[in-house]
Amino acid sequence: MTSQSDFARAPRIANWLVNLFAAGEEAESLLGDMLEEFSLLASKSGVAFARSWYWRQARKTIAHLVGNAFRVAPWLTAATVIGGLLLNRFVSGLPERTMFAVLHRYQVIDHHFSAYVFFATDGIAIGHVITSMFVGCVVALATKGREMVATMTLGLVLCAMTGAAVLVWVATGQALNLWMLPWYIGDWFAIVIGGVIVRMRRSAATNLPSAT
Amino acid sequence: MSNRDYLGEFEHIVVLALLRLGDRAYGVTVRQEIEVRTSREVSIGAIYATLNRLEAKGYVRSHLGDPTAERGGRSKRFFRVTAKGMAAVNRTQRALQSMTEGLDLIRSYS
């Protein structure tokens, strides 16, 4: 006879999120403990209750892991975030320069005007998202075990800087191009996604068993 | 680390849980022991953050057990208190006893 709890699976997304923030040996023991208690709760109080408990534990655990990463290595985290800001400043002009060099080289404006408009607007914005992801990957590579904290902090700092720039822009009476806002948000997310990519690659390299 | 270092409130609770559990002390049992004895809901993340801090201070030591199926093939990380940790918990305990000596806490604050 197979009980309901034998089929219970811990929430995969919660597992994945904890795995992103916990590194190596810590992730193994931490997720193992959560899974063990999940199985016990699922057989005792039902799968729905166990899943809700698991999500609550995952949320609190991630908050502790983030706080701990700042407490353990505040200077390293700050240094990589500053390095990321400098790198971002260095590469942020590349999409414009590259795109216009290519568009002028092939005289796209004369032959395909709509394509020119697309590449000169959305094409450059897509280029920014790609360079942001690159910056996120570099920052994550420099902060082994704290990839997510470093990239999320960098994303938040850039978000705050953009917010301040927008306020100054509006305060000086200049028109605001709101259509660019989703692209800015895309840039911040791309930095974090860069961190996720590096973290997952490292996690896969340690050959840990699957989540459930 | 100076020999006048005291344990923080939650560190103290975690070390006492390790002492109570002995060889069975790992994340799940420590969390449950604290929850049962203090009626305080604690997360596994809080336990690990504290244990990692205590390990960095040299108050506890950890080792990995064998992987088990119920844990999705993951190992348990067992913890035990070191001599330095015992000294710290005794120091903290003495300080607390000395501070509460002569106080009738139950009558004063009930």
C-alpha cells in the first residue's frame, strides 16, 4: 500500500530558489533537511500543509542566506558591486556604437528604413539587455557562493540610480520617454539572470542530486 | 577571539540544543528541539546561519553523514560543540545567572 506522502513532491520552484542562494555543502544539507521535514509533515498533516510550510521555510531561509552573505563578506560584496557598476558604465555604450557602425557600414537607412528604425531603437535596447547579462555573469563569476546576492544588489543599485536620474530629469522640466522604462527594467533583470546562469552552471558542476 | 566573548541569545539557544541532542544534532533535530522547548517557530535558514557563525568562531564543528533516500540522496550535516564552545556557553550561562540572581522575575512581571 502506498501512502499519499510517497507521491508528495516538495515545491520545485522553492527548491530551485533556495539552491540559487545556498552554496555547495550548505545547499546539500539545507535542502536535505527541508525535504526530510517536508516528507514528515506530508505524512502527518497532508501535502497541502507541507507545501505551504516548505514555501514559508524557503522564504525565510533565503532571507537569512542573503543577510548572512552581507554579514560574512560585506567588503567583497561591495567591491564586486562597484566593479560591476564600472564595468556596466564601460560596456553600456557598446550597443549604440556597434549598432550604428553596422547600420552605416551597410547603409541600411537608404535601403530598409523600417529595419533601420527597429535596429536603432529596439535593437539597441536588446543590445543593452545582452550587455547587462554579460555584466551580471562577470559579477557572479567574481563572487563564488554569493552570485545572487551580488547581482541582485547591483541590479538594485542601478535601479536606484536610474530612479534618481529620472527624478532629476523630471525636476528640470524635461520630457520623459516612458517607452524606455520596460527596457531599463529588462536591464536590471538581465543582470540578475546573468547571476542565475553562473550559479546554475556552478551548481550543476558540483553534481548534486536532483531536487526531489 | 577574546575569552570574554559571550553567546548571543539565539546562539545560546542553538548551542544548548546541540548539547541536549548530542550525536543526533543536525538541522532538522536542532530546529525541532528549539521549536518544542521554546514554542518559537524558527527556520532552517536561521539555524544554519547561526551554526555557520558559531563554526567560524570555533564554537562548533560539523561533519557530513551518509546520504539517505528520504532526503533526496542528500547528506545530513551533524554538529557538535567544541571545548571552546563549552567555555563560551558556560561563561554566558554564568553571566545570565549572575544577572538574574536575587530577582523574583515571575512575581515582578506577571
